[in-house]
Amino acid sequence: MDPVVKLLSIGALLIQTTITLSLGLYAASRLGKGQKEWRKIENFFGNYFKELSFGLALIATGGSLYMSNILGYTPCHLCWLQRIMMYPLVILFGVGWLLDTDVVEYAVPMATIGGGIAGYHYIIQRMEQFQSAGCSVTSVSCETEYTYYLGIVTIPFMAFTAFLGILLINWRFGESKI
């Protein structure tokens, strides 16, 4: 496996673990335990949500471009739809960060749609019931797995993780608090 793809796969697993642990800590804080720890996390993400969102979008975009342009992985139709939702987020978050502007109301719908597509794409790859020959009529099949790390991580899994991270950070810590 390519070392960059392996690093991106490990990063996706770490982000998923962080999300899971954060949700558990949030639930515990709502039940009266771990409130001090949750406030520390809230303060960190609240102070750096623009930078974190920009970083996630930039890494996801860079990883996707690396896989297609350097490794030669041809994107399928669903990959292109995910790219349509992810690539503008880099510009959106970059401008929002530099100009100190609130972009949450634009980012959350894009991350929600992109995450939905990535989740569906992952299901197509992993569950036989959802696989169809219709996806590959004109190009690469959406079922194609260029990478499969530790029995769970595929390219759509990495994209879903990035979208989920962006969505949760902006939904919970964004300035307009949608």
C-alpha cells in the first residue's frame, strides 16, 4: 500500500475514534459526569473550528488529487460528486478563516450532502445488496476498491470521515450554531 494512502487511512481511523470518544464524553457530560473534560474540548474546538475545518477539507482535497493524479486511480461517478462537495470547502473555509467570516451556513449543507454521498458509496462497496452493474456503464465502477486498509478503510470511508468531521465541528462549534 502506498505510504501516503496508508497515512490518510490511519488519519481517518484516528478521526473516527476521536469523534466516537467525543460523543461519548458529550453524552457523559449531559448526564452530569465529565463536564470539566467536555468544557476543555469545547473550548479547544470552539477556538479553532475554522482552522480544523480548513485543514480537514485541505487534506481530503489533497489526498483525492494525490490518488487520482499521482497514483492514477480513476474516480468513479460518486467520487466526482463527493469532490464537487469537498473542493469548494477548501476555498470557503480558507476565505472564512482569513477574513474572519462565518461560513457555517454554507459549509454544513455541503458537508451533509457530500457525507451522504460518501456514506452511500461506502455501502455500495461493502454490501452486496447495494451493488449494481449500472454504476459502471460509462466509467469506473463505484464498487472498485483501490484501497482497503485494516478491513474497513476505503476511499469513500476516508471522504465520509472528512465530511463528518467538518459537519460536526461546524454544526456544534460554528459561530452561527445552526
